[in-house]
Amino acid sequence: MILRKHFRTGLRRVGLLPGLASVLAVPALLLAGMAGSAVAETTVEKGAYLVRAGGCLACHTAKKDGVAYAGGHALKTPFGTFYSPNITPDPDHGIGRWSDDDFVRALHEGVAPDGGRYFPVFPYGSYTRMTRDDALAIKAFLFSLDPVAQPNREHDVSFPFSWRFMQRGWRTLFFDEGRFEPDPAQSAEWNRGAYLVDALTHCGECHTPRNVFGGLKRDQYMSGTVDGPENQSVPNITPHATGIGDWGRGDLVSLLKSGMKPDFDNVQGTMAEAIDDGLKYLTDADLQAIETYIYAIEPIENTIAK
Ligand code: HEC
Ligand code: HEC
């Protein structure tokens, strides 16, 4: 609850977009001076939307009494427990001293300002697809929040995964850096859906099975796994009979909005969180685009026991 309250406070601070009409009414001279700040506010609003799509809040906020974006959220994996860092603009404990390039490099390359490699539990393998503009809008939103002086907690992971330099090997094998490339053979809606799914909402980080090193098995894209986050089974969401092949138009949109499946069951656990903390805030057009894209991916046979 606290988490959501803080998030809203954050949004309210950025929600004060000056009424466009009144901006337009001021004399040209004044307008020239104001244009910069009006543009900046819009960028912050855009960032507020994108952090929801990207699911940053859920992971960067501790579950119990956590302050939004101040980190400390425990992520249990087969390799140990990782604790998300503070990404508020606090200069000492957060990312307050980071430049635009520092931020973009973290999301696009998984590399810290000091050159350290991030563990892939931070899903930069998805965020690498994001446009630079979207990444910078997210940074603008985060920098509009109040700084929180909460120190980071050390990860509790076992050898050899705790060795950051090991990430170099992992990266060579499993990290495919690069921005999203629209497919001109597909519709604008499909391309928007592909971008949202692969660069932002990172559905595949949970719905695509992983190998023993934690790398995504790309040839089994979205086909589900029994080894999901928090030890939860993650269903096959490809359009196959063993997946969601029998779902109709609008069914996926309504799930992403309400958490309710066509059989009236509600999704639980990490999927419910992903919806509550972000997906349900997406526009109808964006949810529709996600549905269009997911319904058109390659059908894969894989029955996941619930
Ligand atoms: C699945 C959980 C998860 C999600 C989702 C996630 N992060 Fe993270 N993030 C982490 C973890 C864990 C780390 C620490 C990785 C490490 O120490 O190697 C991290 C690290 C970072 C860092 C580096 C901070 C530092 O002090 O070095 C930044 C910046 C960041 N995340 C921003 C974001 C943004 C922006 C989003 C949303 C677009 C996001 N994260 C979504 C888990 C997540
Ligand atoms: C943080 C992990 C995570 C992310 C991110 C995630 N999901 Fe899920 N999803 C799950 C889990 C776990 C379940 C199973 C929930 C349950 O058992 O109640 C699930 C269930 C579903 C279902 C229900 C399928 C069925 O047959 O019951 C659909 C559809 C779905 N997710 C689609 C998506 C889409 C589309 C995205 C991206 C926009 C997404 N998910 C992102 C973890 C995730």
C-alpha cells in the first residue's frame, strides 16, 4: 500500500502539466522562455507511463513498507537472492550523480558507471531494445522523484554466480545487445506490440524458459516454464492449444487490465503484481497492440502443469 501511495505522490508531482491552452495564450516572448519547461514536463509524464510499462516499480521497491524506487526488493533465483538497488535521485545511495549516458548504458548494455557488469536478474536483456528517447524519459521521471537516502543491500548469491566478472562469459553467450528494429512487413500495431513486449513489459523474462545458466531459450519464446520467479509456474502464452490458442479477441486485453482470464479465474502472484503495478495502466491501444503481437507469435507445444 505504502508503495502505491508513494508512487501516486510521485505521479502527482509530475502531473502538473501546465494547461496547454494557457501556455498557448501567453505572448510569444514569454512562450519562448517557457517552452523548455513545458517540454520537460511532457517528457516526465511520458517517463511515468514507461516505468509502468517497464515494471520498474515492482522490482525496485521492497515489499514490506518499501519506499517507491528506493530498492531492497528481494528477488529469489536458483542462484541466490538479489536485492534491487535504490534508483531514486539520491546522490549517495541512489543514481543522483548519473549522467544521461550512464543511465542509458545501464539499460542498453547492462554496464554500471564504474564499468561493472550487472547481473541479468535486472532484465537489461529486454531493455536493450528500448529507444534512447524512452530510456531518457524514464530517467527524467525518476529524477523528478524525491531522493531517498536508503543504502543498497548486498546480494546474497553463491559462488560462482556472485562473481561479477563472470558476467562477461554469460553476456557473450546470452546477451544480444541492440535496439528494437521494426519489421516493415508487419502492421504498425504489431510493431508497437512487439516493442512493448520485448523492450518494455518483458513478458519473456518470465514466460520464456531458461537454461541452467539462466539464459533465455529463445527458440522456446513464451512457451512457459515451471521455474518462474518466486518458484511459480509460468504458463505457455503462445497461440497453441497447450498455450492460449483458444483465447479470443479482447481476452488478453482484459486479462492485462483486470487480472481475469476468460474462464473467470484471476491470475496470482508475480503476474497479478505485474498487472497491478503497471500493465493495467497501459492505454487500450497499447494493450490491443500487445494482444495482436502475442496472438501472432509462433505456436509452441508445451503443457505446463499448474
Ligand atoms: C525483475 C526485477 C527488475 C526489474 C523489472 C527492473 N530492475 Fe532495475 N535492477 C534490478 C536488480 C536486481 C538490479 C541490480 C543488478 C546488479 O546488482 O547487478 C537492478 C539495477 C538497476 C540499475 C542500476 C542501479 C545501480 O545503482 O547501479 C538501474 C539504473 C535500474 N535497475 C533501473 C531500472 C529501470 C529503469 C527499470 C524499468 C525500466 C528496471 N530497473 C526494472 C532489478 C530489476
Ligand atoms: C514477473 C513475471 C511475469 C511477467 C513480467 C509477465 N507474466 Fe504473465 N504470468 C506470469 C505468471 C507467474 C503467470 C501464472 C499466474 C497464475 O498461475 O495465476 C502468468 C500468467 C499469464 C497469462 C495467463 C495464461 C493462462 O493460460 O493462464 C497470460 C495470458 C499472461 N501471463 C500474459 C503475459 C503477458 C502478455 C505479459 C507481458 C505483457 C506477461 N504475462 C508478463 C508471470 C509473468
